[in-house]
Amino acid sequence: MAQPVLTDITKIEFDSQFSPGAYNAVNTCLRIQPSEKVTLITDNACREIAASIAQELTKVGCAFKAFVLEDLALRPLTGLPREIAEDMETSDVSIFAVRVQTNELKSRMEMTSIVNRRHMRHAHMVNINRQIMLEGMRADFNHVDALSKKVLEIVSNAKEITGKTAAGSNFTGTLNPEYRWLKTSGIISRDKWGNLPGGEIFTSPGEVNGVYVVDGVVGDYLCDKYGDLEHQPLTIRMRSNRITEVFSENKALEQDFWAYTHTDENSDRVGEFAIGTNIELTDVIGQILQDEKFPGIHIAFGNPYGEHTGAMWYSSTHIDVVGRKFDIWVDGRRIMEKGRFLIED
């Protein structure tokens, strides 16, 4: 069988405005060293961004191999291409800068399974685009990390967290002391791979009850399909950690979200309870990769990342929902008002 012809990412021209964000990814977030090896994964939609990252890797002087998904397999992917999996087995770091397509979550789970097993530093840049490279990826991640540590200290022993918004969100997460909180602030370690741009702390909740009004965005491929929901929000009612009802004036969104969250027996279960900590973001932009880091509470239905949180259940799906301008109380202590943290120095 003929070997696939691989695109040479280093020969692709890119916008020089990508370079500050690419530098941040390679040097601040991943702290890649000349002695390390990197697997860089991209697709045709994101290959200019990947080229900017490749240039920074070249400057560092590390070994790396870049893959364009369309060189290896048909999209949407049914699984992680063998060539990528084999290369990751010999790498210290991996970077995934790809515009995802419908039903590709399985392939991404196969990739992160390798990351988790080998304790790789991994930057997950799903649906990265020009706006995110010029905004979220230019954040001062050391500053974001410092704030994330403060929030983590407050919530790590909390019993419950309540979130409310003027749009109608009103819910309480009761926390399970056996589940771990994690920090993915943009400074990525071997302990937990992270999304870039970073800026959140998260756990799996014991139970969530109440109403979440999604006037920001929903995740996975529905984000690209529906974008910013400020003017047509999605209302989700939850009881005992399960979805009981969803409503939107956009009936297609309502139906798509309901179908997604009923893929398997745990797809409608709250698997992630998170607080966004990237205070350098000024508003939701309609892109889940950046928007889930926006200050506030976001939750996700489905997979609880049990290998990290300690939750002892599983789902084949995972979809985040994001709202705007949260008020947050931790065991009765108010830590956020209308999207602004009250704990900064």
C-alpha cells in the first residue's frame, strides 16, 4: 500500500499576526524544550495556524512531525489515523489544532487516551481560528494562572456553588468531596492536558439542580452550527444532575441539543462543573474553545473526565454550555458579580 503524501507545514505561508499566539502556545503554555519531540496535528482549515506554531517549534530547535488530517483519512474521522497514533507514542508533547466535524469525538477520545496514558503535555486547540489567535491566545497566561489558583483555593473544599444570571439562570451545584478539582489555566503540565486558550478550573459535580439559560454558546459541532445564542438562548432544566427539559425559540437548536444529550445513557448527565478564569476575555464570541474560558460558570453534559476528576461513570459524548454575566456564590460567599471576579488583588 502506497504511503500517504504528507503536507510540509513549514512551507505554508501564514499571517504574521498569528505569531504572538503561537509563541505563547509553544513557550509559555507548553514550555517546549529543544530536547523534546512534538506531534503537531492539524487540518486544511487550520493549517496556517499550525504553520505559525511549526515556526515557533523550529525556533525552539525541537524535533517535531506535523500531520494534516486530510492527508491521512476521509472526514469526518471514524478514528484516530494510525500514523498519528504511532507518532504520539514517541512524543513528549502533542498539539491538536483542528476544525472538528460532526461525530468526530471518538477520534479525539482515542487521541487523549494516548495523552493520558503517556502523561504527555497536550494542547487541545479545537476550532481554533484567526479571532482566537488574535484575542484569547495573546492572554497573559501567567496572570490567568495566578487567578485560577485563587479560585481553586476557594472552591476546593466547598460544599455547594450557586450561579445566577439576569437571563434566568438559577442553579446550584452540590459538590462531591471525593471528586477532584483541576486547573487548566493555559499553563499545561503532564498531569492534565488542556485547551488553548486556557483559563478554567473544573470538577465533576455530585449533583446539579435548577435552570441554566445558555445565552452564550453550546459546544462540539453545534457551536459552529448555531454560534452566539445571545438573542435566541437555550433554556435547560436539570434535576438530580439530569436534563429534564430544554427549550429555545430556535427549534432546530432545541432538537439538535436534545438529540446530542440523549446519545447514550449518560449523555444527559452533568459531567463537568467549571468556572472560567480568563479575565482578559471581554465577551463571548461564538466559539466554544475560547468562550468556555470566559469568566462565569459553564457546565457540560456527558463524559466527566473520570480519569482526572475521579467520577466513576462514562459517556461517549461531552457538550459544554456557556452563559454570560454570572453572579456566583461559593458556600454563600459571593465571588463574582455580573461576570466580574470580586477576589482579585
